[in-house]
Amino acid sequence: MPRRRPGPAALARALAVVALPWTWFALRDLLGIVGDVLAIALPVLVGLVAAVVLVVGRRRGVLPAVSALVAGAVAVIAPWTPADVGAVAAGSGVSVVSANVTGMASTVPALLAASPDVLVVVENNGYLDEDLAAGYPHHEFTWGSATVGVYSRHPLRLLDEPGRDLPGMRVAVDAPTPFVLYALHVPRPWWTGRGAYQATLGEHHRLVAALAARVAAEPGPVVVAGDLNSTDRGRGYRLLVDGTGLTDAMRDAWAAPTSVTTWRPLLLRIDHLLVGPGWCGDTAHRLPLPGSDHDAIAATVGPCAAPPPSG
């Protein structure tokens, strides 16, 4: 008996199943907190979904499983691809390193060896602050849940200490082109099993939204650096980059996950170096931090040599 060809309705259902994973890109911000959860766990979830579809659907599950894997790969890898972040004008660049050191003294030699013009250190402590400050003529340090230090070859002026809507410091940096630096450690919006510096997903998004509004209101050049605990495939990251016109300086080259130990399977790039309109980035790269659960990020930022990329 000849095999019956699938009718139009069956073909439509099959196409809908294959297309379903790609609706993520249209719905991800509309899903709110649910979308935030899915964005954090996306690499693992996509793998599990593809495996279940293959087991349940067998041969008919191959195309939907492949579609899910490809859509997931695009969602994860697209924010890592190099983008046109513009070139920094000659002689005006400021090298910046941002590092979550997990309170580990073993990270200090690597950071001092990197010798950036401006160094932002989160999960800092008093002992590390003394060691790092010895290598720089100017520094600011704050205690509390957002324990952050800024170390600079250029004069600094503390503008705002950590507060309810500022998980870090706002600092004026008197570089050749002065700028305002937001040195941040936004609370982690997922369970860690330790520590008190955490937030719900709703609280985390509220904080990022408040930061985005504050950064957008800056009248002059601005740099945002630190552990934002916002994955680059999440709505918080897009709110900062798309909603405020900030440029992700780390996309001058291929970016990659910065959470490199316990949460490695989630492929989280949560440490960011962003610059405001009119500024660009060069020489982006990561630095291993012995003992830390993060890699550091580094780039040279400053006024653009040419008109900055639109969008």
C-alpha cells in the first residue's frame, strides 16, 4: 500500500513546530521575568528540549530538534560576535579593566601586571584594596554589599556612593577627555547557595532599569563597567545597550562567557564594559584571574576617531 503524503494541515503543523524555537526573538522581552529565567538557563534548556523532542518524536523529531539547537546557538552566540564599535581617536584612549575577584588575593598580581589606566574591582575587600591602591596614585573604595574599588592613573572624584538604586559607585575620572564612570556590582538574580548579596529577578530588573535611566541622563561621556549579573542575551543587557545608546566595547573582538567556574554550563557573559554616545572601544580582550570565578575584561575606550556606529 503506497505511503500517504501528509496533507496541508499536517505540513502546517510540522512547519509551526520547526519555527517555534525562533519565536524566542520576538517574545523574549514580552515574557518579562519568565523570559529572564529562560535567558539565564537557555543553553541547558535548549539541549534538554532537543533531547526530549528526539526521544519522543524519533525520526519526526529530527528537524524540530535541529531547529531548536540552531535557534539556541544563535541566541547565545550572536551577542558575542564582533560588531562595529568604532575606533578610538589617537592619543585619547583610556585602558580599562573590570574584574570580579571573588575576594581572592591570588588575582592581584594579574591585575597589577595588566596595568590599565583605570581598574574596576568588585567583590573587593580591605586587604586587596591596600595591595591594589599601592599600584595607583588615585583610588576610591566602598564597603557594603557592593564592595567596589576603582584605581586610576587619572584623578578621581567620588560623585555617589552605593545606594538603593546604585549598586556601586559613580565616579568622575579626570582623563584627557573627562568622563563619568559607573563601577558596578548588580546583585545576582539567581540562587547561589551562599552570600547575602542577591536579588529576585524582579528586583534585578528594577535596578537595571533605574541604572539605564540614570546613565541615559548623563550630560557628558560615560563608561559603565563591572559585574552586572545581566547575561548578554537577557532583557537587562538590551535595556542598557539598546535603551540608552551605550556601546558594548567588548564586541570590538569576539566576546565570550565571563562566569567560568560553577555556572560555566550556562555560558554567561555577565561582566560588561559599556561606553556612551560618541565613545568607542579598541583592543577588547579577557584576562584570566587565578582563584576567581570570573575572567576579567579589558578594552581601551575613548572619543571616537570617526562618527560612532548608529544604534
